[in-house]
Amino acid sequence: SGIPGIPGSRRPARCYRYCRNKPYPKSRFCRGVPDSKIRIYDLGTKKAGVEEFPACIHLISKEKEQISSEALEAARISCNKYIVKSCGKEAFHLRIRAHPFHVLRINKMLSCAGADRLQTGMRGAWGKPQGLAARVNIDQPLLSVRCTDSAIPYVKEALRRAKYKFPGRQQIVHSNKWGFTTFTREEFESLRADGQLNFDGSNAHRLPIHGPLGF
């Protein structure tokens, strides 16, 4: 099914790297899809308030490609393990930003003796579901980490190690935003000082400048 002579092995990721066709998600027409390998998308101290982790670092894709759920899971484990070992699990919140919805197919071929009488070659070559992949664009974030300022060098090293789990080219970007919010550090600190922020878990919203409606 995968590499000739090794039954049950996965095909190399280079077979599924490029976005060649339309997205093919799981649906009532596409059944029997195996589960995604990645099931956890938030790690570390995910319940930490927005004020605890001011720094934010992203791993962004520099190619338009497909990334398998196996690669995302491998990157998640690698990144998490290094940060926990270096500065503990209290110092960061890791979020996987790419979600695998695209179903990969495989046209299984028999590789045993006498298989030539059973095989049909390219006749009816529509394959069976084999796995899942995330379709990513250029400059799309794959992993995002919010952390304390002291953990920044360790997070960058963890993301560098995670890059080796993905095909193509990625870039580590140190964001100027406060954590996972949309405010820069200066904006966040001035709005917080003015009491104009509503903290909402790992995010923060600006309070509207208009008061409640009068009746």
C-alpha cells in the first residue's frame, strides 16, 4: 500500500505535499475517513490570563502546501517537550494553528506474487481515504506560543526544532503583539492603564467608548 514490499506503511509525505486538487473534506459523500493523528491543539498553561504571557512567537509557513496530521503531531510533541524541559510548563501556552481537514487518498496496489492478474492499473484509480492534511498558505501561522519574556530564547529554539517536522520552508517570527491579542505591547499597556480592556481568557477586548443605551 505504501512503499513496495512493506505492507501497511505510509507513503512518503512528498506524495501529498502540493495542493493539486480542490479541498476534499470528510462529508456524507466521503466516508470511512481515519481519525486525525493530532487531537490536542493547546498545551502548556492554557488557562493563564492574558496578562501573564506578554510575549508571542509564531512559526509561519513560507509555502503553499499540504501538511499531514502526522507532521503536525510530531511538531507539537517536539516543541512542547523542549519548552517543558527548559523552562517548565508554567511559562508558556502553545497553540497549533493549522487544522487538518483535507482527506488524502491512496489507490492501493498489491505487491504480492500473482498480483498482476488482480490489479486494474489506472482503471478506477480513485483512491480510498488514507489520512488527513492541513492546507496552508504563504505566511499562515502553523504554531503560536505566548510566554514570559524570560522564556523567549527557549521558545525560539523549540520552534526551530519543530521546523524539521514539516516539509518546505518556515520562518520564526517574534510578534510585536501582546500574547494572542490584537494589540501591540504599547497599546495594551496604555489601554490597561486607562481601564479600557475587558480580559477574556487568553484574549482581551477593548471596551466600547459608548455607554449603555438609554430608554
